[in-house]
Amino acid sequence: MANIGVAINITRPADTTTYAAGDVVGGVLQLGPAGMLPAGGDAFLTTARFEIDVSAVPSGMTSFRLHLYYLTPPSALADNSAWDLPSGDRDAYRGYIDLGSPVDVGSTLYVETTQINKHLNVPANAIMFAYLVTNGSYQPTSAAVHRIRLHGVGVA
């Protein structure tokens, strides 16, 4: 058993185009390098930390969801696209984890979700990918940085 950790930084486009509920934030995200998860084994995500580097919660912002894939989703959705699970993505899809609703902690928005216990079976040589999706409609801050940290354990 080995500890695993993933760090993802997303810098939004330099615009304030409103996200609708169910929109992708930042496009396809790569969750670390090849070999980060145990190839051909199991991983259990236990904790998610989500941070947005802005100083106030935008009006309408609610919670976020992270949809997981074991290869690049063929849909290749871009920032501000409506998320969907089309037939071409189904085989690669590994479910989702709810990240919660970020709260204002001064100069940063932050939420931590613990005891997720999301089981992932990882095919050999897989690289995990994800889409960050908003659950509420809001107008984002231009070029805001979003940070996702996932922690867990892997068993080869």
C-alpha cells in the first residue's frame, strides 16, 4: 500500500463569461503523470482539498463536482462547455467525487472533503483525467486560479 497524491492547478481564461450549472471549468485536466496511481491496481481517494484564489464567493457559486476518467475523455470538452457523458466517454468514465462549496477564508475560497473513500480500478499504464464541473451558475473572476489536491492510498 502506498500513499498517493495529486495536485492540479487550473488557471481560468482571462474573461468573466458566466458559467451555467453543469459547465466545465478549465477543460480536460490531467491528474498527475503516468505511474502516479498503481498500474493495474486499486486506488482509494480519501481526501479532496479545493481552493480558488479569489477573495470573495461570487454570487451564485455553489458546489463543484470532479468527474474522473482513466484516459483522456474523447469528448475533449473546453472551458465553459456543458458537461455530458456521451457514449464515446462511457468506457473511460470512473464516476465522480463531490468537492463541496468553497467558503471565504479571507483572501482565498476553500473547501475540504474527507473520508471520500472513492474506489478506482486503474488499468495498467493509465493516466487519470478529470473535468471540474460547477453545480451552480455564477460569474467567475477573470484568470482565477483553482487548485485541487487529492489524497489517498493505492494497492498494486
